[in-house]
Amino acid sequence: MADRRAAILRLADALNQRAGEFARLLTQEQGKPLAESTAEIAYTEAFLRQSAALDLPVRVVEDSDRRRVELHRRPLGVVGAIIPWNFPLLIVGFKLPLALLAGNTMVIKPAPTTPLTTLRFGELCADTLPPGVVNVVTDANDLGARLSTHPDVRKVTFTGSTETGRKVMAAAASSIKRITLELGGNDAAIVLDDVDPKAVAAKLFAGAFLNAGQVCLAIKRLYVQDRIYDALTAELAGLAEAAVVGDGLDPDVRIGPLQNRAQYEKVLGFLTDAARDGTIIAGGAVTDRPGYFIRPTIVRDIQDGARLVDEEQFGPILPVIRVTDAEDALRRANASPYGLGASVWSSDPTRAAAVAQRLEAGTVWINTHLDFGPTIPFGGAKQSGIGVEFAEEGLAEFTQLTVINMAR
Ligand code: NAD
């Protein structure tokens, strides 16, 4: 394990030396502003370094006159990693150090529209690790199914939509493959009426519009208590109007384009429906230049049952729903097949904690959203996934538990 740990740290060093080049390439292929790409590279490096420090030592669960029972963690073999297009490198950084530290080899398949940064990272792996340990294969959206049915692949770690996750789960059944599925989300944020709308608006805006809303854990539904509803929607609209939308390489730009045409057209469909189901108070499609640009869009006076509230928009358009009280908000927030993240916003920690404990999600934040890291386990509830990534819990998922039971 020490050799593997050292190899992962060498990879982190190699990435660090080329961080600027990687960030630029990531903006060029994914579209996000350069500051966000720079952060993605830094987070990837942090995930490599901090994951390399994890350990799963042999655990003795019984040592008696009758027997000694030890729990050993063994590698699985070949791990297939299937990656979406929103964080092409960071999501590799979630999976790779844990898979390798546990002693596995990997086949990584990036999304068809974002292969470049991953391929460049594959070159770093080839320079740093023994031959064949990490392999990157690209496709035209036709190799994911092959990877998840391949008899030599012992585990698939998949991040992507719930719809594709279902296919991976079905495919894995043929050989009882191990699977970890990190899937879609429709994160609710509940804002109670004891907050200062001006003070929380910027944080809520950042939680909804990072990477133009193309984030699994973005705030995708905002439930706001009646008394502050008008003030908060007005603050959010002001922030949306002020945000600079454009080429991610321009240092002033806050919101880049949607990553691909299919997603752009999908979000345009949400915009059309939102104009019917609610009131758009800021934003809309950008029509005076080519590219898949949509301004950050705030939709008020919209209800559950509207497509923008019930489905995952995965773009820069946020529905703000009026609620009477915390009970009302909880009932609506939990009435979703998704359960990735959720948050509660309040100046009263006791009140916020009581609501947080009743939200059905893998991660529930209080007065923040989208805060995660390599030592905090992460996984979805309900149809947002199966299994856990990060930390010892995530490392364990890349191993086979073997019980050694020795009679005395
Ligand atoms: P997607 O499901 O369309 O594609 C994800 C990956 O699966 C791609 O590499 C794709 O080529 C591959 N794929 C396609 N068909 C497959 C098949 N039959 N079998 C196996 N793999 C197949 O997702 P996307 O549009 O690239 O990403 C957006 C989605 O990902 C959103 O729903 C978002 O919420 C989700 N996501 C989740 C997390 C998380 O950690 N929970 C993180 C990021 C994104």
C-alpha cells in the first residue's frame, strides 16, 4: 500500500506542475469560467493527496478462546469508471485514488463531449504509474454499456444521470458486478423567515449557479417562507441581472455556456415551460451571439407539479417556491424521487437542525450548500444513487471484504 500511496502523490505533484495548462484546457472543452476550472484542478489535486492518506487496516472483530476473526480488505481487480461531462477531471479525482489505493486497476471512460482533459490526465498517469494501471477509453456514447457488462470488469463506479444509472444497474446484474452509482439530484434549499434575505442571497445564488447550474449537488429548488419571499426573490434577481455571461476564458465572466447542444436544448425547454408555469423575473436565453448561452434565470410564483420544480433542470434556471412554514417546505422538499443533497437556511441553529434531520437526502447542509471534501462520505438517498464515495467508506467500496476465521 505504501508504494501505491507514493504513486498517487506523484500523480498529484505532476498535476500541480501543469495546473495552469489543465485549467485552460478544461475551460475550453467544458465551458466553465477559468476560475472554476482552476478550482476544479486544485480540488482534484486535494482529492488525490487526501485520499492517498486513507487506510483500511486489518480489523480484529473477535479474539477469544474459541476463535480469532479478522476482516481483510482485498482488491477487486479491474474497475470501470464512467464519468459525466460537468466535472470531467474532478470526478476522476473522486474515484481514481481510492480505486488505486485499494489495489485495483482502472478503465476510465469520460463523457463523449468532454474527453480531452481526461485524456491529458491519462498521459500523466502513463508517465507516473506502471503500464496498464490506468487506461482511458473514449467513445461516441457507445462504450458505457460494454464496460458495465464486460465479464473482466469487477466493479463499475458510475456518475451520471439516474436514467443511465438504471441501465448500469441492470447491466451489472449479469455478473453480479459491484456498483457505486452517483446519480441525478433535485436538491431543495429551505429558507426560513428568520434570515436576512440580503445576507443569504449571494450564497444561495452561488449554490444554484456554479458551473451554469450543471452540478449534481446544485440548489435546484428553492423553498422560501412567505414573509421574506418577495425580498429574497428580488435579491436573487438582482444578482442574476448583474452576472456576466460569456466565454469562460474572459476573466470577468461568471457564467459560461451549457456544455453541449443536447443540454442547451433541454434547458431551453425548461425555460419555455417556466414562462407558462411561473413568472421569469430575471434571465432567459442569450440570442445576440452564437453558442449555448443562457443567462441565470430566476422564476417566481411557480409551484410543485411544474416540470422545472419536479425534474432536474441541470442548467442556470432556478424556481423559487413560496411556502407557509417549515412543515410545508419539508413536505414539498421530500416529495421527490431524488435525495442527493438538501439545505436549510436559518439564523436559529436549533430550528435549522430540527428541519435538517427530517430532510430525505444523502447530505443535508445548514447555512451552506455544495460543501464536500475527501474525508466526508458522500452518497445519494432514494434514486440519487447507491453506495458511498470518499473517505474510508468510499475506499471500502473498492475492496472485497474477506473474513479470516481461525479456530483455536
Ligand atoms: P449521462 O447519464 O448521460 O452520462 C454519464 C456517462 O454515462 C457518460 O460517460 C455516458 O457516455 C455514459 N453512458 C451512456 N450510456 C450508458 C450506458 N448505457 N451504460 C453505461 N454508461 C453509459 O449523464 P450526463 O448527462 O453526462 O451528466 C449529467 C447527469 O449526471 C445529471 O443527472 C447529474 O445530476 C449527474 N451527476 C451526478 C453526480 C453525483 O455525484 N451524484 C455528479 C455529477 C453529475
